[in-house]
Amino acid sequence: MGRGAPLIYLYGVTPGRYMPVWPVYIVRDHPAELSFSVAVDALTQRRLHRQGFRERVLRAYQEQCAICRLRHD
């Protein structure tokens, strides 16, 4: 946090699936809760919401294509 170095954050989209998000920066430390706060820009926030939508659609179609019914992402 003191260096302001960018990090890669693994964002949990659904159980067992993660999306790497970068760059993120630690902006606050909460030692009492053993946690910290990360900052992302507006573009990164939009990407996070799109990925969540994508995962919900894949789950709804049981991980298969709605057009050809083949099982691919």
C-alpha cells in the first residue's frame, strides 16, 4: 500500500470461478478485521458486472451454447 504498486485481484464470480482484475490498488488497511480496501477504476467496475452477468447466463443455459447446444463457454 505504501508503494502504490498495482496488484492483481481474483474476484469471485460464482463458487469456484474467479476473474483476475487489474490494476487494483490497496487504499486502506483494516488490521482489526484482518481486511483491506481496494480501489478500481470505473472501467474495471463495468467489467466486473459484465462477468457476473455472463456467469449467470452460462449457468442458466447449463454451460452450453443456446444456439448449437454444444458445451463450450
